[in-house]
Amino acid sequence: MEITSDTILTLCDTTAYIIIGFGDSIINGGQQTDNDGLATTILSDTLSVIQGRKVHFLNVSEKSWRPDNTFEYLKNTDALERMRSICS
């Protein structure tokens, strides 16, 4: 799984709601899609307007894993906590 510096900065944003989704590319049929066209980006922007505060809807995926495999990996490891520990 690729973790970008933008993702870590997002996880460190204590003023925002953070939602984690799995398998955004499945919605697009595996086709290359610009970031602005991703369901998670559209949801982030829409929910931010509705909530009146930043909402980060993150996409967690791995090319060779199905969304349920990715979810199980994150559930059974401390990967998210390790990322958040960078913030402190």
C-alpha cells in the first residue's frame, strides 16, 4: 500500500472529519481517473460543503488486493496508528 505525504498530513488534520473508503477504483471499473473525478474526492468536497468543515474521504487500496483484503489488513495491524503517531 502506498502512503503519500498528503495522506499523512490529512490524518494529522485535527479539525477535519476523516472517512476511510476502500476500493475507489472499483467504482471506475479500474480505469485511470483524474483525482477530481474520483468518488472519494467528490464526496470530500460535497460533504465539506454540507458539514461546513473539511471532510477528508480517503481511498485505501492496493492494486492486487480486493477491498475486503485491504480492510482486513488495516483492521489487523496498527498501520493507521503508526501513521497517526507521526503527527505527534
